[in-house]
Amino acid sequence: MLKEKEILNKEKGLVLYGLTPPKAEFEEAKLREISERWSGRINDIKADGLVLYEVQDESERNDSERTFEFSGTLSPENLLQKVSKCGHSWYILSRG
């Protein structure tokens, strides 16, 4: 899936699939179900790479009232560990 050289060279025509990790409180079975669904979608579109977003609580930085209470998500690294237990191999090229 990952075309590391092409991504680093910022070549045109790459297909990247972006995901926000699931909620941290999900049970292992739910995470397995989610990762299998995502893997199917990623494979179906023949993605060249995967973008995992990291969601953070910014309530201390922002005084605006939230529409919904913040719910923590798995870190990208933790998600990859859990996904690998399900037999899927995803790779993060870079964080930043």
C-alpha cells in the first residue's frame, strides 16, 4: 500500500485515506470490527498511504463552549498496535 518515496517526493496522483482513531474506551472486539471495516475500505480504493489524525482536548487553549463533551481517542501509535493484533499492517510515515 504505502508508496513512501512517492509521498516524500510529493508526487501527484497519490490516494491517501484519512482516519480519526476510535474512542479510547472501545472494547477490543469493537476495535477489531472497526479495523476490519477500515482495512476493507482502504484496500477497496487501493490507497497509497494512510493519514491518522490525533485528536486532542483543547479546552484549556480555547474558551469557546463545546457542542459536545470531549471524548478521548486512541493515539495513532496505540491504534496501530491494536490494529496489528487483528492481523492488519498499517504504517505511519510521519507525525507532525
